[in-house]
Amino acid sequence: MSESPKKTRGLGRGLSTLMSDIAPVSAERADTESSGRETVVAIDRIVANPDQPRRTFDDEAIAELASSIAEKGVIQPLILRPDPSNRSRFQIVAGERRWRAAQIAQLHELPVIIRDYTDTEMLEVAIIENIQRADLNPIDEAAGYRQLMDRFGHTQEILAQALGKSRSHIANQLRLLSLPPEIQDYLADGRLTSGHARPLIGHPDALEIAAQAIRRKLSVRDVEKLTKSRATKTSRNSQARSADKDADTRLIEQELSAALKMRVTIDHDARGGGRLTLAYTNLEQLDDLLRALSGS
């Protein structure tokens, strides 16, 4: 018997079906929904998602949301599921910011939609909701894409179609996760933008350039010029070292360069080890290499 094709969705409901549950609910839609789909639950019966994938909550933004809720109420219902450990309570699947803000606004009950999600579906919906937030920082967004791909088998193409993003946008955000942790922190707290960070991917002087960009308040164009200037200097130094290499090492470099379609540099050290460096000229070339290495 032949093996069945590998499923890329991971879940029986399908990504588009799960996403429809967390789409904004208009007043017209709420009026036409079948009875029982939307209800009201006491706020003290609602508990947070124990596996909430979002790393940070902006206290100032939640305070602003609380002021809005105090004036206008909660417009979009939360998505809940029965708490597996206590059936008298409900866990938040989507809407933890609204729940936190509602507590500050001293609301006693909230509009909700209750779903019988599994643990896996609950996590997927929580990740998707976070990705769709306008105030999400680039690193949390990229981490959300990575989670959806690693845990649920979604490809970049499937995510792009379901989330209304271009595949290149998702690919570019994912590349940010290859930056040093310090630069990821700069992105997460807003000291650098994605535009500043992309030229730093794979650059040997990335940390130094990032620090300069913050200290001198460089524009994205300034960072691009600086990275190119540093790369040119590094290339010249590499070429100077290459002149001292033996014929066998130069031959291996040439063969690897031809096979990978990018410049390959091999540097030996005195202990018998060394370093192999791959230089790409654009992000598409890097994407091709990552696909080849991952076998996708």
C-alpha cells in the first residue's frame, strides 16, 4: 500500500476556517449569526491561555484600550474554550488584550464565542491572532510564522495565501530570526526597524553597525550604504588572503562556488580547523540556499 501524501495543513478544520473565527465581527454579522454562537460570560470565569505565544503586552496600549472599552464596551467578542481542568471556567483562545483591558475598565461580563478547540487548535488560533495585530513587533511576527510552519506544517505559500501577505514578506520576516539576539531585541523594542535590520542579515559586522545605527540615528539608506562599504572591505581582505592559499583549497572554493552559485571562501587555522564562508548577493539567493539546505 502506498504511503498517503503528507498533509500540509496539520489540522482538520483548515487554516482558513480557524482564521474566520478571529476575523473582526461587524454589527451586521453579529445580528445575522445563528443564535447561540455569541454569548456573554462573567469576567471572573475567564482565565488566560496558559500557552499564550505572545511574549510582550504593552501596558500603555492596554490602558488606552481600557479607556475605549469603558466608553464603548467590547465590540469584538473574545474566542473562548471550556477549561479542560475546570469546566466551570473558560480559557482565552483569542482576545487576551481585550480581557486585560476589560478588567482595568471594571467590566463584569464580556461578549464571547465559545469553541470546542483542541490544545493544538487553540495554540494555532492564538498564534494567528497575534500575527494579525497591527502593533506586533517584527520579531514576534516572525516567531509566529516560524511556529505555524514548525508546529503545524504550513508552508510559506499557505501562510501567504491565508494571511493575505506576500510570500516575500513572510520570507523576509523569517530571515530576521537569523540575526544575533541583541539585534532581535533592538527590533522588538522599536530601536531598529525591519528595513534597518535586513541589510545586517549574515553580515560579520552586524552588531557594530546596528549599534551605530541606533547611536547616530541612521536612516535605512545609511545602513545599506554602511553594510555595502564594510562588505567591500571584507571582500578585499579575503581576496588578499586568498592569494596565499594552496592550489587544492582554491580548487575546492571554485567547485563549491559553481555548485552553490555563490562565492565560497575557505580559511584554515593553525589547529587543523577553519571557517567556510558563503557570500550571497541578494535575499532571493539566500532563500534558494536555505531551501536547498532544508531539502524543501
